[in-house]
Amino acid sequence: VVNVNLDYRLGRNWVLFAKVDNLFDTRYETLGAFNRNAFDPATGQPLDQLGPVERFVAPGAPRAGWVGVKYQFGVPPGR
């Protein structure tokens, strides 16, 4: 997974930023488990008895991006 962060200082306290997570939209899983499936895979209806042991996974986050402007406050006087 490739994440990209860019910052460009516009002035003394202003920063333009861009961020992209999962740049190439890679499919990946963050968690996996083996358990019995309680649903019929063809219809999605509950089974009367538990089905076979199957692999369950949690998908990773898809591509996402942000662009914005930040104002960074200076150190207060006297510090």
C-alpha cells in the first residue's frame, strides 16, 4: 500500500497540503478468521445447521484523498 503526503509552505504560517492513502487502490485484508458459515452462500438465507468452515476477511481501506490549507499558529509571546 502506497500513501503520499505533500506539504507546500505558502507563507510564514500557511501550508497547502495534499494526502492520498492507498494510491494504487490495492485490495488487501486487515483481519482474517476461520469460522462456520451460518448462511447459505447461494441465497443468503440462514441455514438450519451450521455450514462448513470458511475464511472470513475484513477488507482494507480503499483509495482516499484530501486537499486543504492549514494555518499554523506561532509560539505566543513570552515563551
